[in-house]
Amino acid sequence: MKPAPFDLETAHSVDQALQLLATTDREVKVLAGGQSLVPLLNFRLARPSVLVDLNRLADLQYIHEREGGLAFGAMTRQSALEHSDAVARLAPLLAEAMPHVAHTPIRNRGTFGGSLAHADPAAELCTVALALDATLIARSARGEREIGIDNFFVGPFTTTLQPDELLTEIRVPASPGSAGWAFEEVARRRGDFAMVGVAVIVQLEPAGTIAAARLAYTSMGPTPLRARSGERALVGQLPTAEAFSRAAEAAMADLEPSDDLHATRGYRLQVGQALTCRALERARLRAQSAAPRNGQ
């Protein structure tokens, strides 16, 4: 199939894009990498009257170190995240997840902001942003606002972005030196959307107990989800296989997987529990190997 007719507007500046979003009463979609939107257009699942192309906005393509963390322009290509030394050093969970995102040609075109704004509950970047406690910057002709990642995703392919708002920046804090991380997923083939995925961060106390933990999941509900019961079950515990097993079981109670063509609810829960234990063990090893260096 081919897209329904639409008008194409090319934005040459952020202000021009915001003006286009603010002044039309027709349905508008913004085109970033196009790796998710274009298939929807071709199948006529999306029928915007106006398409605003953002690909000329070079000022939204950057990776900056800022206040100990990272700031990403929303149009930063996914392949840039994959190969960034700064990402590997300050947000290693993001670096580890990137090879799981589709295939190289798609990562060359897909953007960080586009993936988050598309809000596919099966998208790895949405889950990683949730685990990293990202802050999103949205701009409109009315001004700018910060959106915590916990409040960004509303439902499948739905966010709190308003029709006249543009996601312009993603900010993530630096990974604590005492933290370990891991990303695990199961997909039918390399590059497919995950049937189940988990992003884990574990921070250790000097005494060796778990000070804080974040567990975020892909394809386990209508949005990427944090398993707060599993996180609470870890805090204050020694990082043992038994503690991880209890936390993984508690985490499954917070999730909302469903049956679909790819997997059943029961399969997702069983695999999710196993992946959580596996990810927690890898995160433990990384956190413990980092601890001696932190004390120097």
C-alpha cells in the first residue's frame, strides 16, 4: 500500500517546526528517522494531513556531557549512540542495549527522540530511558517544559506530548560508580522486537548490600514498565542468587504482559523472571568489579 495524501513541510529550524505545529488545525505528524512512522503511513494506519520533516535540524543532533551526565539532541541517530565513547563511559546500559535495536541500516536512520516519542512498548530505547531515569525536554511556541520519564508514557504509542510540542532533548544522569548494569532480551531473530526484555541497574553500598535498584521491562505491558516491587525486594539485601530469585518473582507481579501472535502471557512471565535473574547477576559482577576502583 501507499500513504494517503499529505502535505510535506521541511523545517529548517526548531522555531520553524514549532511554528508549523502551532499554526495548523490539521492533523500533523513529525518525521524524524521515519523507521516507525513510514511503515504506518504505508499501511495507512497513520493518516496525517501534514508531515513536518525534521531531518534538516542539525542543531538537534548531538551528544553532550553535562553536569556529570549526558544530554542528547532528539534527532541524534541511534548509530551515534552505539558508537559514542561518552555513552559507553557515562551510560553503559544504553551502550549495551543499542546492538539489540533492529539492524544497522535502521539504527543509521532511527533517532533517539523519535523512538521515545513513538512510544512502542516493545522498543528497547524506551525501556532503557526508563531504567536510566531520563528527563525529556519538550518545546512548543508556548515555552519549554521538563517531563520525567516516569510520567512520559501513557499507553501504546501514546505519550504526554501535546500536539504542538516537539521533543527536543533527552537527559540522563551519569551511572553511579558503584552501580552495575545489564540488558537482556529474547527475540525470535536478531533485530526483531523483543518478546521480553529487561534493563537492570544495581547500586551497592560499601558494605556490599544493595543500596538501590531499577528494573525496567520491554513488551511486558502497554508501556515500558518499572517493577517497583522487585526493586524494593532488592534494597538492603546481599546480592545473592536467592535474593535475585525473590526479587524477580516479586517483579513479575507488577507487570502486565498479554497474549499475542509472538508469545503468551505465561511465556513472557516465565522468561521475564529468568532474564531478570540473569541480568541481576551480570549487574552484580560489574558493580563488585567497580567497587575497588571507587575506593582508590
